[in-house]
Amino acid sequence: MQPFTYTSPRSAAEAIAAFGRAGAGASYIAGGTSLYDMMKLDVARPRHLIDVTAIEGLDGIDTDGAVLRFGALARMSDVARDARVLRDYPVLAESLSKAASQQLRNMATVGGNLLQRTRCVYFRNGTGNPSAVGVYPCNKREPGSGCAAIEGIDRGQAVLGQSAACTAVSPGDWPVALVALDASVEILGSGGSRTLRVADLYRAPGTTPHLEFALSPGEIIVAITVPKTAAGRRSTYHKIRDRESYAFALASAAVALDLAGGRVRRAHVALGGVATRPWRAEAAERMLAGQRLTAETALAAGRAALTGARAGRHNGFKIELAARTVADALMIAMERNA
Ligand SMILES: Cc1cc2nc3c(=O)[nH]c(=O)nc-3n(C[C@H](O)[C@H](O)[C@H](O)COP(=O)(O)OP(=O)(O)OC[C@H]3O[C@@H](n4cnc5c(N)ncnc54)[C@H](O)[C@@H]3O)c2cc1C
């Protein structure tokens, strides 16, 4: 790990100014559960850390206003156990409580979660990784070096949204639930404030997979907002993984249902664990509109959610797994009391 300086500003304006002064090599840090990991693996090499956790007023949880508003510094565990979120938006609470471990959730922030980097083993194969066997090429880690995953062990890689340069999966659970519910992020930078849909925060890998987020240098996420919807009560985050706890998704589905007279008025469906970005499944949503939800229509919607999926050598199982994950999630959500 290379040496770095550390500052802990008290306001967002101070943090942005500190980032501007530090220039190249500056990085914000919040809970540190992702970034310190990357630094120890020698995958991230920041020269100046700007710790945002002392900034006041960025850790609030407000469920009383016109929208749900989560300060970027709210801890994952605090949002996951908020009584109103649990009752009215179980998809949000479950996406957080099924992520990482309790200790990590107590440290990690909901803003930092959005910007965590992929768990692709080839990407994490920096020189600091004690289990590294040589250093594999990775376009995300070293732009232009190639992608070892494409010809390598690709069991965990994406089946949706991949490019010739990168097949790495977007790892977070919470962004999948946020994308399903049309959430946005409030961003502050030296040029002022702006709002971005969470779906648009993630860039397609294309030929530049190292450029992952639609943020300019020095921009800070201050809050996440979620439109209120009656569909929130009939919602769930269904996550399938190799072990039932403390593991990233092989496939996951965030769904929320607005039902009227036994038929779907509006369905929200997004996929995790299978795509290079949190993946909104619009074809499934369209297919469900006006339908009576049965095991058959749920599975048809699950299959529609995987439209365009392409398997590599070892990850073909993910296509059927994800379709069934969506189908199961729809049935779970339907049974919930609105
Ligand atoms: C063993 C392990 C298992 C895990 N399992 C899961 C899992 O199953 N599901 C899951 O979703 N996650 C999982 N995680 C990831 C964990 O949820 C993230 O590490 C965590 O959410 C990151 O939040 P943080 O506050 O610690 O971010 P940090 O590590 O502090 O920062 C992460 C990134 O975000 C940037 N950043 C942070 N806050 C801001 C801000 N407000 N504005 C702009 N930039 C910012 C930082 O510069 C950095 O690039 C796991 C992590 C570990 C270590």
C-alpha cells in the first residue's frame, strides 16, 4: 500500500475544496469497507484520502416528506432497521440486510455502497492480494491491458450488459432495489448541485470499463431519494448466493407490485448479480402489466427479464437461475399485505 495523506473536513463545501486542492490521486472515503480493501489489494492507490464521515447532516433518514430521503452517510444497518422502511419498502430494507455482515453494515454507508467496485476476481488480483497467482490483465484495473475473465473462469461474471472489454458484475444489492424504485442521487460539486437517476449513475463498460460512475472528479453524493409508491408494501429483494449469509449475489431480483382487482397495475423489476450494472428489466415489467400473477406468468416475466442474456463458458446457469429468482420474487411480493 502506498503512503497517503488524510483529512477530515466538517462540511461538504470544505470536502469539495480539499478534493480540488489535492488534485489527481484524491479520493473520498466514508465507512472505508470497500476502499481500504481495494488499497490493501493494491487495486486502488489514492494519495489523498478525504474522510467525509465528519460532515454534519448527511446521515439523516427522512421518511415523512414527499419522497424518502437517505443521507449518503446513513449506515446500511440504520436504514435496514428503520421501522417505516421495513413496513412500507421491504425491498429496500432487505437489499441492505442481505448484504455483507452485521459488522460491515454498521460501518458502511448507503452512499459508499453505491460506489463500491466489482468483486471480479481478476480485477481484485492486484499485487497486494496474498492469494494472487501472477497478475492477470484487467481493463478495469489497468486500462488497455485486456480481460482475463473472458477466457478464464467466468462462473461469477455477467450475462447481461457485458462488452468485449469487460464482463464484471456490478456487486451491490442496494442499487438494484433503488433502480427498481426509480431512485435518484443528489450530488454536490464545485459547479453546484445536481440530481441523477441511480440508473444513470452506472456507465456501461463499453471500451472504457475503468470509467464506472457518471460522477465528475470531486463530486460528492449527499443523499439518495426514492419516490413514494404504494407498490413499496408489496415488494421484496430476493437474493440467491452460494451460501445463505455473507456472500454476494449469484442472482437477485428487486420487485415491487401495484395490484388492483387481482391484476398487476404496475410492476417494478430489477436484477442483480448477473449484469454489469444494476439492471432494470423493462421487458418483464411490460409483460406483467394487466396480467393476473400466477406461477406461469411470473416465470414468463422472469424469462423476459433475461432478454438478450449471453452466457460465457461457466456462467450459463445464471440465465435460468435469474429467471427463476425473478419469478419467485414476484410470488413473494404478491403474498405481502398492502
Ligand atoms: C466481506 C465483504 C462482503 C460484502 N458483501 C456485500 C454484499 O453481499 N452486498 C453488497 O451490496 N455489498 C457487500 N459488501 C460491500 C459493502 O456493502 C461496501 O463495502 C460498503 O457498502 C461501502 O460503503 P462504505 O461507506 O464503507 O464505502 P467506502 O469504502 O468508504 O467508499 C467506497 C467508494 O465510494 C466513494 N464514496 C463513499 N462515500 C461517498 C460519497 N458520499 N460521495 C462520493 N463518493 C463516495 C469512495 O471514494 C470509494 O470510492 C461487502 C463488503 C465486504 C468487505
